[in-house]
Amino acid sequence: MRVKVNDRELELAPGTSVIDAVFAAGYDVPYFCSQAYMSPIGACRMCLARIGAPRKDRDGNWLVDDATGEPKVFFFPTMMATCTTVVMEGMVVDTLSKEVKDAQRGMVEFTLINHPLDCPVCDKGGACELQDRAYEYGTGRSRFVFDKRHQEKHHPLSELITLDRERCIHCKRCVRYFEEVPGDEVLDFIERGGHTYIGTLEEGLPSNFTGNITDICPVGALLDATSRFRGRNWEYDHTFTTSLDDASGSAIVIDARTGRIERIKSGINPEVNKSWIDDGIRFGHEYAGDPERLRRPLLRRGDAFEEASWDEAAAFISERLGGLSGKDVGIAIRADATLEEGVAARALAELIGTGQVDHAPRHGPSLVPVHGATLQDLATATAVIVLGDVTEELPALDLRIKDALKGVSPPPLFAHGVPIADLRLKERMPRARERLTVVAPYRVGLMQHAGRPVVVPVGGEAAWLQAMTDVANGTDPDEGALGMGRAEAQGLVRQWREASKAVMVVGGFVLASAKATDAAAALAKAVGASQLLVPPMANGRGLEITQVLPSHARYDYRGMLAGSAKALLLSGLDPARDPATAARLGACELLVVHDLFLTDTAKLAHVVLPGKSGYEKDGTTVSLEGRFLPVRAAPVDNGEAEDLTGVVKVLGEAFGKRLEGRSVRSARRVLRKELGFDPAELDRLGLLHDLPRRRSGVSVGPRQEATGAALRVPTMVRPEYLARNPRLRAALGDLALRLHPADAAGHDLHDGDEVRVPVDGAPWRLRIVLSEAVPRGVCLVPATPDAPVGRAHVALEQVVHERRALEVA
Amino acid sequence: MSTSRGHELPTVTPFFADKQDLLARILSRYPDYGRRSAVMPLLWEVQRAERHVSRARVDEIAEILGLHATEVKGVMSFYSTYHEHPVGAYHLQVCRTLSCSLAGADELAAFLEEELDLVNGETDAEGRFSLQFVECLGSCGTAPVLQVNDSYFERVSRSRCRALLDAMRRDALPAPTVERGGDNEVVRVEGADRSATGEAGEGDRA
């Protein structure tokens, strides 16, 4: 399509919106209601332009201007909203004439009629679309002499989001967002005309993706409650980085001010998270600024700790290690450590001469699938099989799955980025539910959108997968395990096979069992599906492919804790909740804990080293699809905290050695050789880089799989930090033990009770939540890095009430 | 969140529990993918029977249609004919747009306010009268117009209004003053009958 925008001609694909044509030509029109990745609706009327096109006569010939001999351009009688108009052959767009400028000025004046103009006290000030547009396109004065509309200024939509109803300009972005993106229609326009306001009847906005509306609000109406009144936009340092909260590799922007993280906004990575992040990533940052964070190394003197310098701590450690045999030392790092930290851990293990090095949490099976899928594959799949609760485990996947149900492929990018108005997207698009099959041991949120939800018994995934594989291979399945009739199962298998693209998402419940993982791979192979395996933490896949693994299965993290190591260096791990493990840790000859806080484990340590959170590290991470992404440090005041490369540096110096992982730079020299590219050169969008499955010959899985009728379930929030994230905690409540109401009755448990209950022998304080979504006889408790997703024993008969829920008289 | 305490909050009997036929008939008008369209007739059934749509009813309708309560509320609040709080047995709506205003609607409104001791939007303690000022009712030729429940009373002078109020206080609402013939007449008489006896019309009027 040849289009002329003002004086510039350009060639565009059919279906492009005129607003994108204008931006592609390098011109600008103001807009409020359009939003990348959402349907254009033409509500705000800001993007008006004069548009004309040539016409054909009855015989199909262009009507020609007699003077020039060119096709004559007929202008539309009124200004058109460019966001809802599609380009036509020979179209002429005028955005610069006086009529257009007058129309835009008029719209700015109209939009500002009821806007309070309280920019000096508004958190959006300085980064506000309305402010910018009023400045660029407005007259600077108002003729509106009447009283402005008065509405509620501080309406808490939830604990996380505050709504100022006076500032709202009714662009409908937030309302459309909830319908179009997560499909949770929890926000709507209430009343009409000049009285319209945004409201909800759903208390606390029950959705995992509410925070995104604060990013897309073009004014200061919807604000992130964690950052409200914390700083002005021009004071923030923006760090464009990758979230280490989960393995999605979601792009985020960390806004820090005077050494504190004040808020996290969504970054844009069109192939990963588009422009959306979940509430766990967005609001779960407050722990990084907690006043109890460790700022200096601590050395044990008798029963108490004393602050020490890094050199003193390193000297103490090297002296103690000198008296030990190298192979008795264990090194375990948390699986959200960067690749560079992994290299550092490996270098330290090599120096000490131990094979006991591991990352945790780590499932037995490999996280690199034989036939891997990417997130783009998932978003364009025509059949999706989900094994587990992805809405909690890796929420970014949930949104990409919903993209697949809409059947609109990711838009091609312009030089100005994502199309502002993608005319293929509509409000209330039909979703092809039949494409989605969700299998989980309890009713999960995504099942609402699934054509075929299947609730399997606890630990029943392997049997279900085996039975479906049998159906696919035409052998006799175990019909009891199918959860549906044989004919229906055959129909499902046929649908998966015939799909042009089938993707299987394998969550923690399956990966916790080697048998179930093999069964999932077999079913995927039988129906021609590619796989996405969900790592338990951010960089699980990266640490596996860079071989931060023990030399033998019995030297894995569990083995070290069970007694194979006499000295331990634990980075970010806190296994001391389990009393038996705590006793063994107390008896260690040397226990070094590298963490953010004085955890239960740190209290048993000889040396405690201050660690960095995922927001303060430089490094590289690998997402679940195998995408290498850069992690950049936000300027946060964390005292003398160091990541593991810093720890290895000082330890190496104490031994008089310059180790390979002594800094991010030296670790990257190693990585460059191993990976074939330089991680320092990664851009924000990352690099999909396929590395072969590189597992050493030994099986490094847990030797025995967990049993029990209860389940440790994934949560969107990080349970280990929930207590230090006050806003998130207020919004979502304390860590919960979820069970069926009928089961609760037998144990005198009521909704909201706080109880102390042993989970696999370790004491837990949990809040009781009764839910019909949980099958009878099953308890759901949160998974933590030290007790990952999988089966567990919950001793309900040993429940002790800490606090009973308020009685309703 | 459901609670399973021994002492439960009083629950409301679902409105459509004993009206399954009616519900099925309303839902049958819409294809399956357009089930949400039934939100208007369902709201109207509740409004007609209970003179308002309570939160419990909003939840019930949302449940029936598979929507969030917020969406039902969004639709309901868009129309001024649905009420969150019960209106009186006689819902008086005074048109104050141009024609009626020129013909004395403001004086009529002031008279009603004084006579009933109510302001715009209020219902009296007894639950007999509600007063509401509205925009054009489309009866400009016979201004000023007073709408009582579903019927129009036209050319309402002060004395006629006083007589009407007296009649309503005796629960003897007269047939509306008919100035225009045609099909309006039939509808108005039917509507008047219903509002006079205070009974809700049941069943499908389609």
C-alpha cells in the first residue's frame, strides 16, 4: 500500500493502521486510548488527522484530477481517528495543517476540562502522557470557567493499586487490559457520561496481573501503591534489566532513588513478556530495602556475631579450610544465581578440590528439553498442553497461552517499535478454548480458560501421561488414569497431532518426578509437541548447562546436607527450617552462609557474608526457553554486600590465587569460551542460543522422590521474602495452607485461622484458606527454594492454633 | 470467599431459584456465545419484582451468565432505570428538560419537594414515594410530564398534582391522563394497573 503522510511517501503492509503509518513516516500524532498489544477503539479522539484517498468510478478506473492527470484525492468530510482507520492504496494523510492542529487543540482542551491539573503533587508528573500531550498540542489555557468534576482522590482499588478518579480521562485502557490480556474482567466503567468512573465489585482485584494497569495509565489515575509519593520521575535511575524472580526472563525497569528501589515497571521484550509482568515481579521488591539487611560480614565469637571486614572473614574461612580435606567441603548456590556466579562457584570448588558443588532447588530431570519450544512458539501454538499451575509458577506463560487462544500472531515490529494500533485485535475477541488442555492435581486458575481441564490425583501425572501416550500409540491405556472416556482421549490426541503447532508446558509437579518427566517427553514425542520445561528458579537452566553440578549424585545439595560435607558454603539457601538438618548444620566444622538476611541457617553459621539481591547483580541468566539475557545492577545502597563472584575473589586472595570467577568480567572470559559468544554483548532482548544437552554421565537427580498426600505448590510471590514485602503481603495474605472445607471440618480449622503445622517434619506457620478448588484429602502448602514444588507430608492431626479467625456472631 | 463457620451470615434465596422456566426462556433468546447479552432482561426481571437490584442479585446474575459481578454492575449503573436501593411504591420522575421547564416543571419539582419533604433521589421512610428529576421523557407536546412508575401523567398542573398525590396516598392511582391516542394508550393503562396494585408483572412480555 502506497501511503503519503504529509510530504513523505512510504510503502506499508495492508492492514496497517494510519497511526502507525504516521509514526513510520517519522511524524507524530497524539493519542491516549491506543496501547501496544491492545485493541484500538478510537475513544479518546486525540489522534485526529485529515485523511483522503483516491476513488474509482463504476468501471473500476481511478477518478483522475484533470489538472494533473493523477488520481484525484477525495478527503473524508470530517477528521478521522487514525488509530481505527486502515491504510488504503494511494491514501493521503495530513497531520500538519491548521485544521488538524485546531482539532487536536480542541481535543486537548476537552480532555483537560475535568482533569484536576494537580501535576505538582502527582506521581506521574514528568512521565505523564497527558502532561506531554497538553504541552505539545494544547493551547496552554482553558476556557472552562465552571466547577470541575469532583471525585474520590485516593481510592484503594487494592492494597497494591490506588486510583485517583479525578485524574482519570476515561481512555478505557485499564478496563480493556483486564478483558483482553489476562481475561479477568475485574474492572469496568461504572455510571455513564460525565459521571463515569472506574470501579470494581471484585474486592482487591483478584488477578495475578493487576500492576500492569499502572504502566499503561496515560495519566496519574492508577498508581503503584509501593511507590506512591516516594519520588519524582526525573529523580529515578532507570535500570533496564531482566527479572530474576522467575525463569520467564521478563524485561523489567528498576527505578531507584538515593540507593533504594522505589518501584519496578515492566520492560518491553516483544518475544518474551511483551510489555506485561505479574504482580509478584512488580511489587515483590520491598525486601531489598529492608532495614534488617546484612551490610557487613559477621564472624561468630562464642554465641554472638561480630561485624568483621571481608579480609578477616576470608582469613578465618581459609584457615578453617586448611585443616579440612578439600573433598569434604560442599558449595551450594541458589538457582537464581547468575551464570557468572556459577562460574565462580565452580572455580572455588576446583581450588578447594571438591566435587560437592550444586545449585538448588533443582529437579532430578534435565531442564533442557529434547524438542524445545520458545515463548513465541507458545503464543502461536494451535494446541497447548499445560501440566501444572503456570499462573502461579511462571505467570508470564499464562499470558502467552492466552495469546495463543486469541489466535493473533505477534505483530511485526516497526522502526518505532510495537504497532500502536494493531487492527487485528478487537475488544471481546473469541478465545479458542478447545486449544488448551490443563492438567493439574487441583483446580488451577487457567482451567477457566481451558477446553479440557483435567484434575489428576496427587502424583497421578505420570499415570495420566502414560495413559494418554498409550492412546496416542494405539495401545491399551489404563482407562482409570485418563480421567475421561477413551473416545474423548482419542479426540484430544488427534487434535494435538493435527495441530499445526503443539506445545507442552511442563511444570514442577511433573518435573519433580523423573518418571512423570519421561512420560511427558514420551507423550510430546507421540503427538509431535515441543516442550517448555519450567525451572524451579530463574536460572535453573543456565546453571545446568554451565555444569554447576556435583561430580556424583550422592554429592548433590540433599547429600551435602545429609552429611557428605563437613564444611558448607551456602549462598542464598536456608535449609535450617528442618530440625534434623539444623542439628547437622550446627555440627558442621565450618558453615559459611552468604545471604541477604540473618536467616535461621545464618544464625548457625561461623561466618555470614552479606549477599546481593537479584536487582543488584551484574550478570547473565538463561530463561526457560534457553534465552540468554543480561542482568544489570540497579544503584542500591547495600553496604559491603557482594555477589558470589565477590566472595570468590576475597577467598581466592586469602589462598593467594587469582580465580577465574573472581569478577563478572573474569567469569565472562570463561563463559565466552564455553558458550561461543560474549555475554557482555547481550542486548536487552537477549539471545536464543541452543546449547546441546550436556549432562555428565552420572545421574544427578535426587535419589528418591518425595512422597505424601500433600503438595508444595508454586506461588507467584517468593515465600522466603513475603514477610519483608509488606504491600504484597497485605494484598495476598500470609502464606496459606489450602484445603477443602470438608477436610477442614474434621480438624476444627476455619478460613483465616493461623496455625502451626509440621510439613515434612519442619514447623510452618500458615494461614488456613478453604477452597473447593482443592480435592478432598489434599493439602496445598507453599514451595520454597529449600523445599521445591512436589509432594509432601502435612501432619494435619498435629495442627496447633496460633490465632483463630474472628468469629462471626 | 466462602466461610464455613457455624454462624453463617444470612443468605438470600436466589431470585431465579423458583423461576427456572423464565430463566430458560430468557437465555434461549441468545446464542451460547452471546449468553452475556441476557444481562439486561435478567436485571429487568429483578428490578421489576424487587424495585431495586441488590448486590446479592448482581452476584446471582453474574453467576448465571458466567461474568464477573463488576461487569453486571457496569451495565446496571449505565441505565438510570436500574436502582441500587429500593425505590418507593410510587416512583415519581419529573422531566426538567427544555419544554417541561418552560411549561413549569421547575415549579412542579419544587412543589413535590415541599409536599413530600424529599429532595431529588430520595425515598421517604414509609417507602411510598421516591422523587427523581430526569431528563427528557419524550412527551414535550404535553409538558410538564410526571412519570409515576411506568405511566405518564401529562400537563400536570399544581392542583392536578395535589390530587394525584392524594390518590396515591390512598393507593388509588387513577388511570393516566391520556392526551395522545394510539398504541401508547394500551401500554399506559397496563402499566398503571400494575403499579397501582404494586404487583410485579411476571413472565415474558415479549
